[in-house]
Amino acid sequence: MTQRPITPLLDRIRTPADLKQFSDAELRRVADELRAETISAVSVTGGHLGAGLGVVELTVALHAVFDAPKDKIIWDVSHQSYPHKILTGRRDRIRTLRQKDGLSGFTKRSESPYDPFGAAHSSTSISAALGFAVARDLGGTTEHGIGDAVAVIGDGAMSAGMAFEALNNAGHLKKRLFVVLNDNDMSIAEPVGAFSSYLSRLYAGEPFQEFKAAAKGAVSLLPEPLREGARRAKDMIKHMTVGGTLFEELGFSYVGPIDGHDMEQLLAVLRTVKARATGPVLIHALTRKGKGYAPAEAALDRGHATAKFDVITGKQAKAASNAPSYTSVFGEMLIKEAARDPKICAVTAAMPDGTGLSRFMERYASRCFDVGIAEQHAVTFSAGLAAGGLRPFCAIYSTFLQRGYDQVVHDVAIQRLPVRFAIDRAGLVGADGATHAGSFDIAYLANLPGFVVMAAADEAELARMVVTAARHDSGPIAFRFPRGEGVGVEIPQDAEPLEIGKGRIIAEGRGVALLSFGTRLQAVTKAAEALASRGIIPTIADARFAKPLDREMILSLARSHEALICIEEGAVGGFGSHVAQLLADEGVFDKGLKFRSMVLPDTFIDQASPAEMYATAGLNAEDIERKVLEVLGVGMIGKRA
């Protein structure tokens, strides 16, 4: 068991107001203790480590200067909010992070009044903070009132268009608002794009000189390597318009860059802007992701996400894999197809590792594009690639593809452009909870005319779906697959494409047919084994396609069985709804078919292990068995009801 750190000052903090009793020197010690406590807690639970370590001093300074929960501190993405949670009355539960019935790994309004706005996706904080600022000035209210609004946003999150839309609007409205740019030159992967390059050169000129003096923000006082970056930044001043930096052109007063790990600078700046600001202010703080924990600082991703680990060595307790992950199968198959076809290219939105494209990027650097945290752009960029005669794979998590849905409809579907969507993290994903669950993609894609929507039942099926998508040129096509490792089936060396719209019968039975879409097929098979012990032998089918449906197979199952049950790991309105529409159109219900559709419940399911989440959703093998018995009128004890 990990020994907890000794934290005499942190032990005295129950709410952020307690920070105001400490001297500035003591606040520096609080930050040291907070960093140790954060490392200790995450070693027990796993989770997002590096981002939180990078904002420890900033967290202490913000809570020491501002007056939460009246002042609204909004953490963009909020995977860096663990230190914030410790300071805001949740330290006694911090070792329940990301576990069932425990603390969320992100800010959550229902969890604490110190979380004024829930977040887990990027680039929303400035918009939300501006909303609070306007609400304050128009007489809006919350339980604790509304004071200042502070958005803390990372440099990676600033690459998204939504952040610039909010900056532009905030500058126009001229409301008192604070944006802290947490510039660690790192999001998850290496930062990309012109804006990241801009930040690496940026140094403030004229505005708020007295603030910088108060903050000791001169170049000579910055530590290396921050000092060199500030020197280089001066070179761009001559290229900028009169009036200063990009932020000033957008209507913000700009302060910085300052050392985000120097408590004296942070406190001086925050106290000064809080006392003097009348409009929007952007504070540019330079930090280091993973700061203060050598294993995190040495990691390529600066300890972005970790399993449980040993605090001394940093060694993570990762279980041995019994099969390759679905993500790696996708990546390897795409490399194979790209070797065959020079027109294949790939697009990711700041997630080359998470989407399995890292090795593709190494092999085919000129054909792989990381566009930053910009899903809308990723989709339309892919549409342009397709219109230009290439064969793009747009690899985005299900939950993040939601951010580009208008572009999927307007720029891809309406124009019938052959963009291939590789949808990772489909279904329930575990510890990241509802914000990251891939619950809706079946429903929001299968309702689009001309779209092909597939779901892999196992890793071998995924391999075939990659090949199918690569060779499909008549319109948009998507295939979904879950997080984690496969089931251990053999992957064909020369995978053949699937026939569009054709499913497969896994096992012949009688009485009831189980029609699965996606990886719930494993639970279906397990349920069928339990049913067999009762003398019930169901037919098992793998739909493969939610669109177009295999009409012939589905109608045959419906007409030759007493009952038909669809199972999918998606929300209502997806695969089962399309099957029901087909059966209704064909008049099958008129002939007495018993039909059921097992889908995710109409609720957001909180973090837990994937198995626990599927149990909550009622989609495990026992739930499927129970549904069959219910439909057939047989009790779970095996007697006729």
C-alpha cells in the first residue's frame, strides 16, 4: 500500500478560503504538499496525472486570490482538476477517482459547488466563463452568487475554433473576465499548428507594463528554457500590427508570459488583475506538464494518463494483454492498406496515439495529418481530401466526433463524399464516464442518407471492415470499435472486404433469434450457452451493418422465429430502431412476431469499470438471458411463468 505523504499545511485546508490564512511563503509549501498528495492519490487510482501536476502552483494561487465558489473557476477539459478537487473539500474521497460511486475524473456540477461548469471535452471554458460574466452583469444568480469568472485553458485547447469564437465575442462584449492560458507546449501529443508556433514566439510588448513589473515578469527573471522562448518571441513584434498581440487585437489585455510555477509571480499577477481589471484579461502562464515528478516529466506524453503506479519508480501496474487492442488492429490494417494504395491517407484531431495512427504517421508522414483539437476541421478537411481524389480515414473517438456532426452532415453526407470514419471508443469506456462514452454514433450516423455504418464484433471483423472501408468509394462509410483488447480470435493475414449490407449467421437455432450489432456478440454467445442448459437453443446472428441493413437475413429471422431480439451498445434510435422500422414496413409484426431491442438506457452512466457500466446498462449476458426468458414467458428458475 502506498504510504501517504506528510502534509501538515494541506491538512489544515478544508475549503479554499483556508488558503487565505497562509503567507506567500507558506503557499509555496502548500503547493509542494498538494503535488505530493496528487501523485499519491493517482498512484492508487490511475488517471490523468501530468496535466494536474503542471497546474499545482496555479491552482493554489487561483484559490488563494479568488473567492470560490462565488468566483467561478472553470477548468478547460478539467482533466487537470485533481489538485483543485483536493483543495475544495474532496480530499477525503480523492482516492475514489474514476471509480464506481467515486469522484469523477473531471469537474462535475452535481459533485461540488466548486465545480461551476462540467467539462471533459476541450475548448469550452472561455465560452462558459463569458456566460457567467454576462449573467453576473444582467442580474443572474447562483446558490453562491456570481463574482469573477476565470477560465483556465491549455495551449492545445486554444487550437480549437470554439476558443477563438469565445475570445472574439468576449473582446467585443468587453466584460470583466479572466482567461489563464496554461501554456505547457503540450496537450496529449506534441502540439501542432500555427497557433502553437505563435505561442512559442510570443512575448508581450506595451500593455500592462505595470502588471508585469509587479509580477517580476521580465525576461531576465524567467528560468530556462522559458527565458529563451521569451527572447525568441521578441522577434515577431515587428511583424505585428500597432496595438500589440493577437489577443489584444481580439480585445483582451495581455499579461505575460509569466512562470506558472513561480508562486510569487502568480500571486502578484492575479492580485493585480483582480484589483484593476475592468474588461477581459488574458494571463499567459508558462508551465511544464508533469512538473515535479520525474517519471512523468521524462515520459513522452508527460504522464498524461496512467494506470496505478509505484510512486518511487513510476512503474505502472498494467495487466498483461491476452490479445491485441482494437485500436492497434485498426492501425496495423491501415498501414497494410496504405502500402497497397498510395491514395490512402489519415486524419486525427490531436490523438495519433489514442486512435492508433502513430505508426502510420511514422511510416507515411506525408499522408498523415494531425490537425490539433479541431474535430470540425478534421471532418471537412477529410471531405476536401476525398473530393480531391484521395481516400481519407478520419480517425476520431465516438464522443469527439459529436463535435463535428454538422460537418459530417453538411460537408460529407450531403455530398456523398467517401470519407472513411474510424470510430474508436465505441460503447461504454469505463473510468472516463459519461463524457467519453461512445453512446450515440450509431443513431447519429445511421439516420444519414447514403451512409454505411458498420460495427466490429471482434478484431478479425475489424480487420475486414478496415479493408472494406478502404475499397468503398461510393459514399461515406464508418466502422466502430471499442476501447481495450480484442477477444483473442485469429486475424486474417489477407483480410477480404465484406459485402456491403450483408450480415452473418453465427449459430442456427429455433424459437428465438438474437441479432447482435457490435462487440456485445460475446455476451450474446455467453447468454446462448446459459439458455442451452434450459433447452432453449437460440439462433445467433451478427448484423455487421446498421446501414444498409441485411434485409434478407433480418426478414428471414423474423419469419422463422417466434421472437427476435436486437442487441447493441448504443442509444435508442440506432440499430434496433432501424430493424423495427423494416419489420413494420414489411408487416411482420402483423403476424405475431415478438420483438425486443436491447440498447443503452436513456440516462448518462457515471464512471465505473466497463463491466460494471454494462451491468448498469442491462447489456450483460445475464441480462440477455433474462430478456429471452421474459419474451418466451419462462421464469429465470426455468418454469413457465
